[in-house]
Amino acid sequence: MGISALVLTYNEQNRIERCLDSLAFADEIIIVDSYSTDRTLEIAGRYTSNIVQRELTSFSDQRNAAIDLAAQDWILFIDADEVVSKELAAEIIKSVDRNDFEGFRMPRSTFFLGKRMRHCGWYPDYQLRLMRREKARIPNRIVHESLLCEGPVGTLKNPIIHYSYDSMADYSRKMVLYAKAAAEQKYNEGRSFHIIDILLNPGHSFCKMYIAKRGFMDGMHGLVLSSLTACSSILRYAYLWDLCRSKKEVSHEK
């Protein structure tokens, strides 16, 4: 059974080579790029000619576009900051020849500021990434899109290696982007802002990650990550409040 590896990119020149190197086992690699302005496409061109550029409206839309381009029976979604280990690649190759599953999830091992996070709820962090092309479904969401598989799903043993954030600047930039997108998603779903959310959710997020999921065992990295997660929650609800406030002002003007 053939495998199409699908990668979404935008300004990933520092990560993309490591990612694409790890996909040498795939029968084809497809890149869907959101008009990168760095050397991403130059580097990606060394690995594949299947490169399409399209405007990013939502990650769901981009992933569905990538699926439409795939020619193989199985699709594997890998992010540009992820790597498929040799052990996982071998396991994937064996798995696609099985007839008892339509898709497979796999654990993901994430690095945060250079440290492999073993707690904070960041491991095993199972991800559904491998499935038969005709069985894949992706509901339309702005952020945190879910890949769904129509049929039974198996579990692989070896993890994806995820190099998530290289610096505080990198985390801060993405935190703002994801907070805005998450707020917009909630707003579009008809969610209203409630002051209790911004008062309680950040503290709950911190306690869940640092205490319940034993983030304290990851040392200073666990404390920083748990604190930043609480800050992300504050930002998310602050943006939601701003969207709701703006809507009310427009309604009053009419």
C-alpha cells in the first residue's frame, strides 16, 4: 500500500529539512504552503515537486486540500516541526498492510525550549495521523482541527518527535496567533463571554497541567509551560470579550 506524506508549511526554513528527511520512506511527499517568504520552498523543492501554494483560511481547509492532492491509498499528516523516527517509519510501513484498521494513532513526544517534556499532559499525547485516504474526514474549524477516520483505529508504539518551541519569542508569537484563532472559533460557534471564564479558567489550566498532570516533575520547564498555558487562557478569553464587545458596539450604532 502506498503512502502520501502531507505537510503544511509557512516560513519553516529552520525546521522543514529535518522533517522532510524523515519522510524518505513515503511514496510521495506533498507540500501545501501558505505563501512562505523565507527559504521554505527552496528547501522543500529538494525533496518533492508536489508543492502547491494557497492562502490559509483555516488549517482544516488546508488539510482537506492536501488530501485532495494525494495519489496513494494511505495518507500521513506530519507538521513541519515534527520528525518521524526510523522506528516509527518501519512501524508505519508494516501497519498499512494490515486489513483490521482504517487508521492509526501514534504517541507524540514533544520538546519545549530544548527539553523533552515527559509530563504536563504532553506525553503520550496520542495523535491520529495515518489513515486510508478515502476514510479521512476533517470538520471545518479555524484552529485545533481534528482528523477523523471512518472505521476502526489502531495504536502505534513509536512516537512522532515534536520540536515545538525553540525560544520564548517563538512561543509568544504562536500563543497570540492561537489565542486569536481560538477566540474567533468560539465566537463563530455562538459562544458569549462570561467574566467567570477569565477569572477561573487560567487558574484551572495551571493547576491541571502543573499539579494534576505532574508538570512539576519537568522542573523549571514544567513551571514555565504551565504558567504560559494559563496566560494563553487569559488571552483567549480576552480576545473573545473584545469580539463580543465590538459586536455590541456595532449593534448599538445601528
